[in-house]
Amino acid sequence: MTSKSLRLICPNGHLGFAPSKRESFDLGAKTKPDFYCCDSGSSDIGPGPLGGDYSASPYEWQKHDLEMMLVAARNQGAPMIIGSAGDTGARSRVDLYVQIIKDLARKHKMAPFKLAYFYSDVPKEYLKNKFNQGEAIEGLDGRKELTLEKLEQTNRIVAVAGIHPYIKALEMGADVIIGGRSSDIAIFAAPAIKDGFPEGLSYYMGKTLECASFCAEPYGAKESIIGEITAEDVKVTAMSPYQSCTVASVAGHAMYERSNPYFEYVAGGMIDMTNCHYEQYDEKTCQVTGPVFVPVEGKIKVKLEGSGKVGERFVGIAGVRDPYTIKHIDKVLDWAREQVKERFGEEGYELYYNVYGKNGVMGKLEPLKESNCHELCIVCQGVAQTREMAEEVTMTGTRQIFYARLPEVKGTAGTAAFSFDEVLPASAAYKWTINHTVSVDDPMELFDLHLIDIKEEVS
Amino acid sequence: MKVVKLSDLAKTIRSKNAGTDKITFDIIFREKANYELVKNSGAISKEKIARLYGIEENRISDFVEFDPAYAIKYTIYREKPSGSPGDADIFGSQQYPPLLDVEIQVND
């Protein structure tokens, strides 16, 4: 270890998704942390942004957080690490963030610094070659092995980087790193592991810091947290005046968004948190000891995410107030589906109904089978290969709710209410086609790393 | 014996995506006593959860009692990946409410 401890600040659990809070960040920056780290990625936003190659977050919010961090980091001369640029970590998002960094350097007349960035995109050909070599692309979370058919349905694939490209970038002397798709844990673990701190504690620190103030209480997002690692422990401290990192909040966060609170998998191994011990260190700080890193046996497995387009999409909205119609809403929707089928046949489109007031939120998981509501809102989605067909499918599926034939309905002049008699164009529909792992000989083979001198670029 | 609702005993009851193919549920208690009470009541088990949500037990991928956080946690496979067309809860964040009214037997 080059020093006795290392301190990292994280201002936001998903950079750009909602702006970071300034006060707690300034309080943290004043303590001069050794690294400024933040992850910008999430699969929570659905498959659309990756498949369609756009961000889920507004440009201004992304720039706001990058500016806040870059100005503080460069003023102090501390490195800054951003993972999964622009929500998806795809190539175009990395390029977007690199450009923002260049623009900010010029705007603030910053002294020269080195910017590293890497791409995580995986060409389909790479995976086809794996198929040809007889290598299986294993499925995660109960998915089957990847097939050529699924691969062909995919528009864009990214690999989820572990610590490797970050450590390499730091070794090359990077002051600022913009990462493609990455494990959120890795961007915090990398600088600590590079400096020789224990892997178990380093990864654990990443796991705790990655969602910023979600590991503190009371609940409040987008506030800064500082993690400090030594050879023996990790301490996490809430920076906002109204929050603390407590045993309950930090231990509780270990399970957030993860299927199991004891084990966490990253490229290269698994973090075992079975023997984690939590102590209240001071009013705002929780101390953690005992996490262990178990390296993978054999080849390193890297997670892949892929999104494929299902089709163009329109949305229609209908209201129902008649109690008899509400009681028989399933029959009404069967009627509407039948009308779509008469026009378009069985295949070549998708038609969905979310019936709010009945089971619109939970669908089949809803335990309350009968609606007690006096009115329902029905959202109809039609998906097809062309916009024209998607519009017509959705129009038929929505308008036919109005014409449903129920034997005893009193209202024979329409069984639905429309706040507008049209259907609305929506973003194209995508789905997650790939949630798999690929085995690699070299953990860098999927990540294309670059280093540039910002002064030369600017002048 | 009296009956209380889980929402009266737990500090946090929540659901959220765990990756693209699963939704994970956390029931977190402030006091160890309430945690132990619910844990030992048998009211929250793989079998009970499957019945509550009307799913087969094999759709529950993990079921963990997590002592360090006084928490019971389970994870289910989604019917289809998050954000697929027709998915009504892209974050998986509104799948917990049936837990609120689960009844727990308590000694007077």
C-alpha cells in the first residue's frame, strides 16, 4: 500500500439520472478525498436506451454532475472516475462524455490533464467466433445459453467491465477516466486494489458507495458519501448534515437491488459478505470488517448485456365507468383482441393491455382478483414492424373497447370513454435479449482503452 | 394471541429490480425483537410467498434471512425481462404491497 488509507467520494448513485445535491458534495470535497468516483449506468432504465442508442438522462443533468465533479477534482489535483457513461455505457455515450469533459476543460481553462476512456461494445462477430470455436455463452438468472437466433435479434451488446480497464488507465497516468459499461462496484474497487488494499474490502467499499446516499438514513437520494479504506476496514460516512451511515442503513444497503445479500459477482470473482461485521464508528460513520474476495477458478467470465428491437410502438388510453363493463372487462378486452386478430391475424404484431384499477401494476402477480374500483383506466400498447401497422393495431385495440358487445350492457352508445380519440406514438419497443457471460483469456480483450492529453485536444 | 400486520412491525418493505430478469423484495426491521418475531412466526416463507403471489415456488430464486440487517429477503424471476413491451413495472418497485397486510401472530 502506498498510503495507510484511501478516501473516495461518491455524489450520486446514477450520474445524470437526477442532479446531485450540491451542499453535501461541497462538504465532502472540502475534506480533499483522494478520488472522485461515480457510476452513470443502470439496467433499470429498460432495454430502450441501449438498443436505440440514446441516454435516459437529460444532457444538462449529465453535464451538471460531470462539471461539479471535474471542477472539484481538477482544482484539487485528484483523479476522477466515471463508469458506464450516459446510462448505457455504449460507445456513443462514452464519446458524449469525453466531449463534455473537453468542453468543460475549455470553459474552465483547466491546466492540462490526461483523459482515459474505454469502449465496452461487443461486436456480434466476436460472439459468432466464440460460437464457431464451440464456446458456450452461458445464461445468467435462469437464462439458457445464447443462441445465434437471439444474437441476431440483438441491436447492441456491451460487456460489463470489472476493475481491469480502470487499473490499466490509472497505471497509464489518467487523471480522468470515462468508462464504457462497467460494474458499478469496480470503479471504486479499482483505485484501492491498484494501491494494494485488500480485494475483499476494496470491492465491499464499491458495493457500499455505488448508490451514494442510499446507504445512509434517513432516506434521501443524490447526497454525497465518503468511503475510507485501510488494510483492516472500510468506513462509510454520510456528508449531508441530515444523514448518517448506520449499521442498519449500511447492512441494509448490502442487499439493495441484489438477489442475495451475501454474495456479489464481478468479472474475476465473487465477494463473500457472509462474515461482514458492522459497527457504529461515530455518529455519521459505519465501520465494516470481514468481507472476503474469492477469485474465479479458471477463465474470467465477463457479463454481457444486449438489447434488441421488437418493433415500433403506439399507445392508446381508454376509460371505463359502467360497473357492468368493469365486472366483465376481461371479456371486453377479449373482444378487442379478437378484432385485431380479424384484421391482422395471429402473428406479426404484439398487443398488450394494462388495466389500472384491476391489476395494471402487478398483472398476474396481483392477489386481488376482483376490482373494487368504480372506474378503470386501460392502457393499450401495439407493437409492429412498421409505424403504420403499430398505429393501426393500437387504434383497433383501443377503439374496439368502445364497441365491445356485452349481452346485458345498458349503455349501447359506447362502452368506453376517451379523453382524446387518437393513439400516441411511443418510443420503439426493445427487450433484453442478452443477460449472459462470456469467458475470456485476457480481461482487457473486450475493452478498447485510449489515453489522450486534454490540452493538446483543446488547443 | 393477537394478529398484527407485517407493515406494523417492519421499518421497510420494498421491491426493486435485481438485474433485468429478477425482482427482489426486502422486509427490514428496526428492532431485533420484531425481526425474530416475524422470522419465527413462519408467516414469511418460500411457500407462503409463492401462495401470496400465485406463483410456483421455483420462481423464487433466493430466500434469505439476513441477520446483520434484521431483514428477510427473497427474489423472484420476472415473467419477462424488465422493460419488455407490456411490462407495467420497469423498476419492479411496486410489487411489494401484498406484503403489507400479511398477518403475524403475536403473543399478548
